[in-house]
Amino acid sequence: MAALKADLVALAAEVEAVLNFPDDDIVRTDGKKAWISRIDRLRETVMALEAKVQQGQVVREGVRVVIAGPPNAGKSTLFNALLGRPRAIVTDIPGTTRDAIEEGIQIKGFLFTLADTAGLVESTTLLEAAMAAKTREYLDKSDLVLLVMDSSLPDPVIPDGLAELKAKRIIPVANKADISHPRGLKTIQQRFPGTPVVRVSALTGAGLEQLTDTLYQAYFTGPAITPADIVYATAEQQQFIRQLRGELEGLQGSVSQGEPAELWAEHLGQAIRLVAAFTGEELAPAVLERLFAQFCIGK
């Protein structure tokens, strides 16, 4: 954060000088293109910090994976199979799972928090409506969704409302691969064109290794994560970082559109306050020091 702070202070000093001494020869301003380039570099720095904060949250809290799908598709059996022990009650009666159950597993050293949820059905009773609402709540907070479908059926049930989950990373799972029906499997694959369908048998364990590999790769892409890639931050600090990125984007827009320098100063001032809030430092004196040192005002 030290370099980011220094760059923001430098920009603020230049803008303050332009505002306070518009006719003074000592005021040095870059062209619009150079300013935009400088701001863009700051924005990229903040985005990189956001990514590190996200990794820190994952290391601390785990990747949130929701196991969803229609009733009797084998969600709870798959949940137990991934855990390696019977945690959820499993019966042949549809709708056995009434409330979500959460447990964590380790995949390649990282925590994945699994949530076994009630089946996605069209609600006809108050209980079903409450169960569906709870499942949707978990889906909204998820990082990944294992959408489990029964491939043993010639006409497997594929839940409606998948458009709502477009922002989520959905991994389609064709369960009961040991007794898979050719037409059922084809139907599932056709429903997810361009997305690999993971075939598993939660009952026998076939395909579980591929499924855990897919879970890992769906979230952790690119080079291996090192301690330097991780920043731990509170929920409040995460909000400060998101707001900081927003202020820099606003600043970039103001400069691009040729808006008054007063608006630049407003964005920069808020950005500096957000850095101070994130680090716990008081930056106002630093801004003044930079202003007087760079432009020798009052000397």
C-alpha cells in the first residue's frame, strides 16, 4: 500500500496546485493521455490488491460450494461421498433434505465448504417454499455450484431458473453414472453445450477424483498460489478496497471527459481517505508535505 499511497499523494498534490495556483509557472501538469495512463496503473494496482484479498478470504473461510439439483438426484449421497463419511441422511424418499447442511473438505491444501441443499422444485406448500428460499439464499452466496442431475433417468429433471445463476460458476454433474441411461446422459450434455459434464457415481465413488479436480480448477486457475498472493482483510476493509476502485474509475472518467479539476480533487481526496481507512494511517499531513515539497509553495 505504500507505493499506492505515494502515487495518490503525488496526484493529489498536482491537482491541488492546479486549483490553488492556476496562473503560477511552477504548476506542472501532464497531458490528458498521460494522466489517464497514471490513473489506470493505480486502478490495476487496486484490482490486484482486490484479488489478493479475495484469496485471503478463500484461505480463511473456504470456497463456498453449493450442491443443488432436483429431488432424488443423489445430492446428499454425493455430499457424503465427498466428505468420506455419512453426514447427511439419505433415503429414496424425495425431499429428505429439508435444511442445508455445511461441511468442509480439503482439496490440494485449500478449504472448500460444501452445502447440501434441498431439492429445487416448484413450490406447492409453505414448507417447500421455505426450503426453496433457503436453497436460493445459499446459491446467492456461493462461489461454485455443483448442479447434480440423475443420469439414470431417460428424461432427467433439469431445474428451471438457471439463467439466475449465470454469474455463478456452474459445474454440471451427471450422477448415477454406474446405471446411466444413454438418452438421459445425452439430454444433460445437450443442456450444457460447451461445458464439460462431470460423470460420477456417488454410490460407488467413480468419478469423484475428477470432480474434486474440476472443483479446484474452476476456482484456482493460473499459477500456484503463494503467501505473497494472499492479503487478509476484514469485511470493512474489503468494502474500502471496492470503494477505492470505484473512486479511481470515477477519476479516470472525469479526466477523460474533461471535467473540472475540482471533481478530480474530490475523487482523489476520497481515494486517499479510503487508503487511510484501510491502513489506519492519517494521510492529510502527507498530502500537504508532498504539495509543499514538490512545488516549493510558500518558500
